[in-house]
Amino acid sequence: MKEKTIDYLLRTAWLGVAKMYNEEAGKKESTMATGFALISIEPEGGTPSTSLGPKMGIEATSLSRTLKTMEEKGLITRKPNPLDGRGVLIHLTSFGIEMREYSKQVVIRFDEAVKETISQEELDTFKKVTNSILELINSKKIYISDKIS
């Protein structure tokens, strides 16, 4: 049997997690992206819209569609940022806070299920390996662009 590549294992594991989260979110007529956004918004004081994308690790264009849907569903409101006249703060509504708690519980349950199945030593190794992979990627040492002279 051919050995699976590291990227294949990471990708298929994440796709499985995303599918599971979307199935759970679907029970509340929502999506994983909405749940992730809800968890990323500070419940007290709101979150600047400009910091939300980087906090979630997604592009602003993808985020704007998600925020528009969240606003239409009554999960969030947008208010001017008093500290930045050009900026907007994203605030959770009472329904948004309720759905944020649901989203947090979904994530916590997944975390607990993994911890019940996988030893602490294996989890520590997993965390060390994934952090090393992220450092390797962020250092941009994998693909060095060749400059044509």
C-alpha cells in the first residue's frame, strides 16, 4: 500500500472535521463558518471587522458574505467603532450570544471526544508536529521563489 502524504492526511482530517461541524451547525440552520465567526467575536464590546478575518484566518471577501448572512439572521449588528471613525465593530445580538454558546459547546464536545480516545502523550506529539509544520510554512522556507535574471 502506498504511504499517504502529510498534506493528504492533514487535508482529509480537516475535511472530516469541517463536514462534522457543518452537520452539527445544520441542525440549527447554520454553517461551520458562522459558528467559527460567532466564537471569534468578543461577546462584550464587539470586535473590529478588520481584525475578524485575520483572527479567523480567512480572507475579507469570504468574511463579508458570512457577516452579511449573520446580520440577515439577526446574529450580529454592525456599529461604528468609536476609536476609529472609519471602522466598524461587530456586536453579537442576544440570539448571536445564544448561538455562540451552542457553537462553543460543539467545539468543546469534539475536543473532549478526541481527548477520551487519544492519550495525552499522543496529543502532545500531535500539537508539537502541527506547530512545527506551521512554523515551517510561516517561515516560507518550503518554496523559495526563484528569481529569473
